Amino acid sequence: MKLDQLRERWGDSLLTVLTALIMVMMFVVAPLQALGLFEFQVFELLLAIFLAGGVFLMSGSALAVVALLVALVMIVTGGILRLRSPSILDLNLFAGSWLIVGITMAVTVARATFAPGLVNYHRVIGAILLYLTVAVIFAALYTFIGTLVPTAFSGMKVEDSPTLASQLIYFSFATMTTTGYGDLAPLHPIARSLCNVEAIFGQLYPATLLARLVTLEIAHRDQDS
């Protein structure tokens, strides 16, 4: 009962908090980690835990809880393996964990953002969060492809290194916003196919988002009148 009350009171605000957290991870922690600052790997783990907690509070779904717990176990296991001996295994564990977190977060955020009701500031920020989350999902998928096929990308070698997260985020957003390709490019057919899907999403999402938010706002006004 208390959890439901917290969700009702802070659900929309959590959209803004989660957006801030994921932006810090992608645009602050990842570049600093690429510079070789080890302590930011620990900071990344803490942010991931906060993200998982926020998603749990928003969803309240038992399936979401199980998925997030599995993802956290994978992150911790990958971190321990990385400290002992970096390898493809811990890299895939990290990619798998972020894929689970990304999908769970995307479903939860989409439900909260596009649910019937007043379109407020937090819901608009939630729509941005969904956009960022999709970029994370594709970055995880690119990791899997890169570990299976080392020559899948030109200009980027998918290996366990501090610079990889920053490169994957850069490549994912370059694809989604269709501002690439220059220094990095997909070579493998499956990688190219995924890039096509991400680029299509990046082009269609803003128009679909605007149409949906306007529809929700009109419906809310009609109910009040």
C-alpha cells in the first residue's frame, strides 16, 4: 500500500530523476571512464543501482523486479571478472545487463509517459528518457555483434576497454540522429540492419511523440470541460 502511494505521489517526478541519472552516465561518466579514471566505474555501478531502484518504484511489477535483480547480478559479476582478468565474457555480461535494464526501463517509462492524464513537464522529460533508453538498448546489441564478429564495425573494436562505452554511445546516437557515418561505420549485414532500425526509430519518434502528447492533452482538456 505504501509503495502504491509513493508511486502515485512521485511517479512523474521519477521520470525527471531517471533522465538526469542516465544522462550523467552517458555524457559524464562514460567519457571520464574513457580517460582511465577507474573510480568512475564504481560510480557507474552506483548509478545503475539507483536507476534500477527508480524503475522498480515506477513499475511495481514482479517481472520487472526479477529482471532488474538479474541485471544487477550480471553487472556485479562482470565487474568482479573485469577486476580479475578482463575478457569478452564480462563484456557480454555488461551488455546483457544493460539490455535487460534498457528494455525494462523503456516499457516502464513508455507506460508512465503515454498513460492517459495531464501532460506535464515530467512526462515530456520522460519522453526524452525513452529516447535515451532506446540508444542504450542498441548500444548493448552492437556490443553483442562486435564480440561475435570482431570486424563488424569500421573504426571501432569491441573489446573490454575503458573507452568502449563512450564509443558505443557515440555510435548509437550518431546512428539514431543520422549524423554519421564518418569515423565509425557498420560493416556486417546484421550490424547494418540494426543501424537501419535505429535510424528509422530516430526519425519517426519525434513526430509520433508530438502526435501522442497532443492527443493526450486534448483528451485531458475534454474531460475537464
